[in-house]
Amino acid sequence: ESSVPLQQKIESAMAAFAMEERWESIILYSSEGLKMAAHGVSPAYDPEHLLEFAFTQIETVRLLGDRMPVKEIRIQGKDRRILVFRYFDAWGSPMILSAVLAGRKGYKRAMTRLIDLIQKLG
């Protein structure tokens, strides 16, 4: 298992959670804007637009800092899709996990479990 690339391990975990129909697409970005891993394709939101939005919020997250720490930004679109941007640290760097959810199923526990796995893989 140690010979399996990190990206493949993360994408396998993303796929396992997607099987439970939690999200249409999920993408892990580094704080420099590098797509680290991804699974699924949302017909409504492309990865470039999600990245642009996630990055516009990074400065807001930093400004709030330790006094008002932000873990997640959640937005519901007019089409009832939910966009979730989760900010966390892994491998000594800030990361952004971006997901597009079409249904009403809970995502928080699955996303937290995925982040825990990502942090352990580093």
C-alpha cells in the first residue's frame, strides 16, 4: 500500500464517500491553487470557478484569524445545490476541500472523516 501514490489514496477515499451520494464533485486544493486530488464532476460548477471562489475567501479566513477561526463556508445556490469550502491544515500547509452537494444528505461527518484521512496520509 505504501507504493500507492498519495493522490490515488485520497481519490479512492473521495470515491468511497461519493458512493453514498454525498457529493457530485469534491476537490482538494493546496493554498497555492494546485489541485491535489478530485473526484466527480458537477454539471453546475466547474473546478476553476470553485477554486476562484475558494481563493477569494482565503484572505477573509486569514483576516478573521485566531480570534474568529473559520473552518467552513457553506453556500446554497438557487438550484438548491450546496457548495462547501472546508479550510484545514495538512502536511504543514493550509488546504481547501471544496464540494458540490446536490442532495440533502448530511455531509459534515463524511467530510470530517475525509479530512482526518488526508491529514493521516501526510
